Amino acid sequence: MKPLIFRSPLALSAFAALSLVGGLTAAAGVAAPPAGKAAADRDPLVDTVANGKGRVNYSVGLVKATGYGALPQREGISGAQAKLMALGAARADALRTLAMMVSSIQVTATTRVKNYELDSDVVETRLSALLQAPKVVSETLQADGTAVVVLELPLYGANSVASAVLPEVLPQSAEESVSAADPNSAYGTAPVVSAPGPGTWLGPTQPAIRLESRPARPATINILIPEPGPTPLSDNGPFTSLVVDCRGLNIEAIMSPKLMDTTGREIYGTVRVTPEYAIETGIVGYPRSMGEALRGARAGSHPLIVKALRANDKFRFNPCIALEDGDRILAANNRDHFLEATRVIFLVDPLK
């Protein structure tokens, strides 16, 4: 897993904002996470921080943080007040962890969110606004009196981390316009057949013969369908998406990856990406099996499948493909425009 940064101005400002809850958070303590929370995930699609209290899950597109608060051990405080103070401390702890997690998100192979936050007042303002109103997933009081609060932010979509950061990463306009493409070629839409006009003869007018229907006996048929490999050269499309098979390369998820060929040419990533699509759905999808990749809406009915040769960087974020595959992708995209629509999938290794 990639190293994580544990402190940033964003984390401090978020903590200060949450202290507006009142004196409750100052008086209550922050409890340690329960035993077993310290085990670090080895999932390439999940980053963790603070002993597992903060998580970025690229598979589901969520940044989530858990906070803990202990009941204050002071006289003169009612049970209700003590619970409120414990919940206030847990909220502050969760928001501090959430801000820490957001700052730590890997954007490209060499940058994190904190880099854009420090370089751009616009990004810092957007992120601070997001952290003012995270979604409260749960607020609970455990049997021992520990308060637990779970907060989350979306990684993609409206009011997301991507909406705050990706406009600074991606060009303002893609090299080619998706709207200029034929939508039928991009998505494999079936031809439209006109309905028959009034008075059109549709067949015999004799009454149909009524047959007695019997309930069919359910049958179980197991059909083994082989997993598709790279798309043969004889298949000229049109293609609805691109699937890059990265299995065996230990590719890890980041917010803004690149697809390179063996000459160092960027096939996809910061070029040929429409920012609006990238913010809404992410630049790539990261399924863990070919079946999952092909079932997803991102793939469409006829994806172009290529095999990655290696990782293009030492951190194993950006896959590298053959020069010939890069040429084929660009030629197909000139017609089908799946890259601009972010219909790109990096198939990664399954969990061990």
C-alpha cells in the first residue's frame, strides 16, 4: 500500500470547525478504537489511515471515517449530558480523521490531495465546504459507554472529493467532443424500427387456437462460459468501452491514473477525458473479476479488451500496454469516443 500523510492544514481546520459543537467536545475524551481495528488492509482498492479509522474505498467510491468518544468521568454531569459530550467528542474525532483521509488521497502517481490543497485556495475552499457537512452514517453508544460516530464523503459525483480536486488536474476540455460522436456507435444502440401504420395487415385474422398450458418443470442447466481474452484483431467494433486486464501486476487504485504504452505515450488519463464525466463516475473503474467488469454499466455491450504488460511507475498505479494496442485503442476511439466518456476499466487482482 502507498504511504499516507497523517497531518495537513485541512485536518486542523476541519477539527476547528467541528469544535463549534460546543464545550461538549472539549470536556469529553476521545476513546481508543476497539481491539482489532489496527490491522491494515492489503486491498489494492482500499486505503486506510489511523489504525483503520479512516478508509478510502475506490470500489464503492466513498471516503469513510470512524470516531470514538469516552463518557466524561466528572461529578455534576447528568447521564444525558455525558452521552452528548461523548458523541461530540466522537464527531470531532471522526471529522479529524475524515479530513486526514481526504488530504491523504492519492490523485496521481506523484501527488496527493494535500498538494492541490496547499497550492490552490480554490481547492482548499471546496474541500473545507465539503467537510462542513459530511454524511452521518451512524451515531451509537456502546454498552461500555463509548460513543461511535461514522462519517463519509463521496469520492465521485456532485459535492464530492473529485468535484473539488479533478478540475485542477484535468484539462478544461477534452481533445475530442463526445457530443460530436454518433451515439449509436459509442453505445451500440439497436436500430429503431418504425411501428406499422393504420390499416397495415399484420397476419391471418383467424382466431388463434387455445392450447392448454402446463407448468414447466424447473430445470437447472449449468453452462460454463469461457472468460473472454484480449479482443482479436479481426474484431473491428464498434466498441462501447475499454477494459485493460491488469491482473498479475499488483496495480493499485488512485483517483487520476494514466494508461501508457511502451513508448511513454499517454493513451488515457489526463488526455481524452471529459472532466464532467470524470467527476461524476471517476476516470476508471476497478473491478476484481472479468465477470464483474463486463456486468457493470461502464462496460456496455461490446468492450475492447487489451492486456497490460507491466506497471509504468514504481508505485504500480499506471498500467502500460503494447504500442500496437495503444494505436488500436486510439483508432477505435476516433470513431466510438469511449475514452472521453470515461468508459475505461482497469481489471485488478482479486482479493487473496
